[in-house]
Amino acid sequence: MFANLLIGLREGLEAALVIGILVAYLVKIDRRDVLPKLWAGVGIAVLLSVGVGVILETGVGELEDTAEQIVAGALSFAAAGLVTWMVFWMAKTARNIKGHLEGDIDRNIGGAGWGLMFVAFLAVGREGIETALFIWAAASATGESWLPLLGAVIGLGIAALLGYLIYLGAIRLNLQSFFRWSGVFLIIVAAGVLSYAVHEWQEAGVLFGDADKAFNVSAVIPADSWYGVLLRGTIGFTPKMSWLQVIAWIVYVGITLPLFLRMTRTTRSASSNG
């Protein structure tokens, strides 16, 4: 639940900041008349994201066992790839996102401003679809359903409140630190999703080595215990893991995390010097 709360919080805060930048710029240039179109684009993006989540939850579950494992594994690989791209993209572009979005408005605000609806739809829809896919993959990895969803909803609610308060100027949040440390945690969660994807494809016979277990600590950490569920939902640890799962987890974290930390240090130094 905590992992999905953080996913919802981070993705929701990104979307809230994007909306806040768009609204503030429209108010600044005195184009409040196109604000309804902006909110229409946001609403369509939210509906699309919810639809994607419903399709994932209902559609994949209707498949036969082997087909379900293959599809679940493929979607989990995709989710791990998306969240990796997301944290690196934010680390790279966070400093320039305001200018980028304002430029999008300038290019699409002509006439009745229908292009602005498309800008808002793309900006929020990307975050929403990423969130739906990653939350579904994280929930599948834990074997739970409503708890991860509850955590995500709470995270999105907190993000909406924080975004509104930031827009009003009521609070100041060190966004650079927030995105850096939440990115570190999401990389760990993504490693668990990657490990789950490997497991599903091993179960389906797509990958080898399902019988070669690196360890089995079920007697010490029962899979259905609260701490077993917590470990599975945060770092992807399960009491029985194959060697290929362990290797995938270690290699992913060992490569991705140092690269991400190096990029965030470089970006922070550039911001200080600038």
C-alpha cells in the first residue's frame, strides 16, 4: 500500500504541478477564457487513465493461465521500463519544464484555444496512463487488489492538495529533493516489478530457471504475513525467488540507481551554478 501511495503521490504531484503551471500562465497572459478547455483536456485524460486501469484489471484476469502470465509479465516489463524512463525524464527536465509548458501554450492558444485542450490532455494523460500501468503491475506483484488501489487514491488526493497549496503560494516544497528521493524509492519498486515479470514468464515457460531457487525462507517469512506482503510490495522480495529473479533485481538496481543519482547530482550542481 505504501509503495502505491508514493506512486500516486509522485505522479499526481507531477500532474498537479503541470496543471498549476498551465493555469498560472493563462492567468498571467489574461486568457482565462480558455481555462474551461484546459480543464476539459484534464478531465478526458483522467477518464482515459481510469479506463486503462479498468481494462488492465478486468481484461488480463479473463485470460487463460499461461496467456495471463505472459501478458502480465509483458505489462510488468513495460511498467518497469516506463517508471525508469519517468524518473530519468523528470531528473533531466525538471528545471526547464515551466518554459517548455509555456511554450506549448504559446504555440496552441490561437483561435478558440482548442489546441490547449490537447496540450493539457497529453501532459496529464501521460502521467495518468503511466500511473495506471505501474499501480496495476505493483498490485499484481503483491497479489492484493483493493489495498494498493486505496494507497494510490490517498497518494493522488495528497498530491492534489499539495499542488493546490503550491499554486496558491501557501506552502513551499523542495521539489528537487522530493523527486530525487521518491525516484530512488520508485527504482527499488520497479526492480520488484521487474522481478515479478521474470517470475511470470518463468511460470509460463518463456524464461528458464523457475525450478532453480536462490533461496526459500518461507518458514521465516511467510508470504501471507504482514511483513511478507510489505516486503513484496516495496522491494519485490518474496520468500522463494529464482536465481534469474535475484540477478534481474540486482543488475537493474546496480545499473539504474547509480546512474540516476549521478544525473540528479549533476542537475543539482547545474542549478546551483546557474
